[in-house]
Amino acid sequence: MSTEPVAGKYQVVIVDDELVIRNGLRSVVDWGTLGFEIAGVFGSASELLEWLPTGTADVLLVDICMPGMDGLQLIGNAKACRKGLVPVVLSGYDNFEYAQAAIDRGVYGYLLKPVREAQLEELFHRLRRLLDDRARHQALDTAVAESDAARQLMLLLHEGTIDPSGLQRLLVAYPTLSHFPSARIMVMEIVPARYCAEESSIDGKIRAALEDLEAWLRQVCPAVRLPDRPIIPVVFTGDEQESLRIARDCFRRAEAMISDRDVTLSAAVGRPAGRLDELHFSMVSAESELQRRRYEGTGILIEPGEDRRQTPIHEDVEYGELDDFAGFAHAVVETDPDTAQQVIRHLFSNLTDECVSDLRLVETRIWSFIEQVSSQLTLYGIPAEIARRQLYTAFERSLSWPTYAIAAEAMDVEVEKFLGVTEGYRHDPRNAAIMDAVRFIRANLAEDISLEQLAERAQMSNSYFSRLFKHVVGEKFKDYLINNRLAAAKQRLSETSDKVYAVAESVGFRDHHYFSDVFKRKIGVTPLEYRHRSRSGKS
């Protein structure tokens, strides 16, 4: 275990039972540039839990498979000890069960081993924005709670002089009061009604509609608009049925007011609160329900009820296979936008059918799709890092639209751009030489393969071949060779009963002890443990 004094940035603690992985995570990215610092590095759950009561931590980066207390158990204990701690999980397994269990425990990210530098940076860029937003909301909570209007409203509520059927000002942070009329919060969001390439134009229409809606609401109640977000929350007092009736009436009137514009209203009602200090939970509930608009659509009032999200319809299919990543890669190579767009629409259609509203699960699915596609495209001379970056940016832009249906329309445009970017790479003769090396590696994993051998085959110097290989493939030659051998080993362990030493030799490892060490370091479990879990349906 190691700790160090930190200040001024969000604090990260790392827990993994493998020293090599701990050290690798500590040095793989420039944490300071991302806005984070490493507050502590621990080899077990017990070490972290002993340190946590007196330490400072904002993010927990934890291995899911450790001896003793595993990562999922540790997350529950650590969050109970440190309020607001954001967990990020590492795993050698990419099945839905593990991802769903992690999401159920409030995990922000689910990273598959071996972790790529670009993937880690992307996740922590998003996490930094989340933590910044949370800090701004906490500041807003304090400001609202201390305002004169808030104090006056709390006094009126305490004295019981407010008409329970009226609309009142939203309070985000509240001191505890012993008596409070039942209430619930509705959040209303102005969103685009359809895809529009001119985002600045639609942004202007959203702002105008927001201003009109806010002015109308203030005629019946003071409303609070969240900063930098097109959302207006309002609170309705009254018993459970009465507050819901008023919310429905308010939604219908607000929807009618903006019906003649290129925007639409999306709204959700939170669960009722019986005390003033519980209104925050009604707000959280409403915002959570609002995410269902991604698959239910806009122009409706989403009410609390049974969560429609299910276990995926195709439980036995891994991420990416449902979405035909090979077909997408082939369409890119053939410059066939129609087929590529059809694959992307199938991806979003699956998300709709499975009622997935949690963006963390969406990102897990999409990142797997991107990884599979990028790997396929390297066979045709398209650099993996270029493909990853372009596709990730395209999906990120598309998912900013309110529903999966509109996101699919936005991706039609992004796919056209992606095909234009990648076309030039396929005709570069230098890339063709690297692709020949990649095909040679995949076809001869059981043989002794060296960088010098492949550089000579490509008629390049060793140093130039090494640099070009990393640029095109996205990994160093040695890492790519080992990762492909491990992937082949995982398949043989799952599908055959061969001895571990025989599996090792069949994929190019001459020393089966070294193979077991590398497998455990990269995948997180021993080869025999992986075989057992894969056959019991957990890998």
C-alpha cells in the first residue's frame, strides 16, 4: 500500500492485487492533465477500507476479481464509508451480468483488461465533467437553501398555510423540518423534435422555448431553471394522486404552448416526498425517469412505475456481435454508406428494444462495438487509433440528441464523414505493408515471430517499422502479439479440454509458467480460473 499528500485535484485511489497492474495504472496516463491525482494505491480491499476513514478520495478504480473481498463487495463498503465516491471497475470479463451488477452498485465506468490508454483517458475526461457538474450543483443547492425566497417558503410550509393544490418554488437543498405536506417534483426539458444539421439553429429555438415556458410557469408559481441545462424543475404539493393530477395538467398546457415549433417537451415526474428534506430524492427520481425518453420517445409525461429495462434479449451474445461489427467494417472498406448506416440503426434499435436508458451501459456497448470495428479495420490499413477516435467522437455527438431514433439519424451523417476520413488510409502502400504483417501474425501465432523478422519482410528498418506499426494498429508490436495470443488462448480454454501447457504452446508461448503469469496479469485470473468461469457462464 502507498499513499501521498494531495491537494487541488480530484483524488483517485487504485485497488488491484497485481503489483504490475497497480503500477501500470498509476503511470499509463498523465493524471494531472486530466484533473486528477493518485491519492493512494492498494493491494487489497482491507488496505483501502483501513485507510479510507481518514483519507480523501473522489474516485475508486478497482479490480473486480480479487482474493478475499472482491471489487463489487468493496464498492458497497467504500461508498458506505465515503459519501459521493465514484467507482470505476476493471475486469477481464465482458459479459452483461458483470456489467449489470456493477451498474446496480452505482459504478460509473466498466473497463476491460488490458486497459488501453485512450480508453482510460476518454472515461476520465467524462468523469471530470461529471464531478465538475456535481460541484456546481452543490453550490447551487447551497445558494437556493440560503436565499430569502427559500426561507420564506419553508416558513409557510412549516406553518401549513400553503394551499396543497398550488404550485410552489423548487427547492434543491433543504434543512430538516418535522412537518411537510406531501409533494413531488416534475422536470421539464425542451428537446429537438427531429434531427437538424444546423445545431446552432436548434439551440436558439430551444433557448426561446425555454424562456417562454419559464415566463408562463412564473405566472402560476416561481420555478428554478438549472444552470447550463435546458431543464426546468417545479414542485407540486398535495397528496400523491393530487400532485400527479396537477403535474399532468401542467404538462399538457406546457406542451400545447410550444406545439408549433421545431422543438418538443419531454418531462418526468419523481416519486412523492413526505418531508421537505426528501424533496431532493424526488428530483433525483424525476431526472432518472427522464432518461427513459431515450427509448420511449418525447412529447410524453413519464411517470414513476416499473422499470422497463430488462436483461438483454440475446443473453448469450457478447457486446458488438448483435450489432454486426464485421458487417460495418466491410461496409467501410467497400465505401458502402447504406450498409454502414443500416448496421448503426440496428445497434440503436437493440438499445430501444432492450429499454436501455443508463448511459453507462450504452457506453459499454458502444465502446465494445468501436473496439471490434477498429480491430477489423486495421486489416485494411486503417489505423486503429484513427478509427477509435473518429467513431467515439461520432457516437458522442449523436448521443447528445434526446432519443435513440434521432441519434440514429445523426449517425447517418457521421457515418458519411467517417467513410470520407478512412478512404485515404486504405490506399497508402505503407499501411498495406503493416497489414501484411498483421495477417502474418494472426496466421502464425504458434510460431516464433520477431519484430526484426517482420521489418525485413516489409523492407523497413526496425525502428521505422515499430513506429508505423503502432500508428496503424494502435498498439506496440509486442503488446499486439501478446494480446492476440491471449485472445486465442482464451478461445481454446473455453472450447477445449487441452492442458494449460498445450494451450500455451499452441498460441506461441514456449514457457507455460510465463504464459500463466502473463495471462493472470493481463486478464486478471489464472488460465484454469478463466476456463472454469467461461464454462459456468460467467465469462
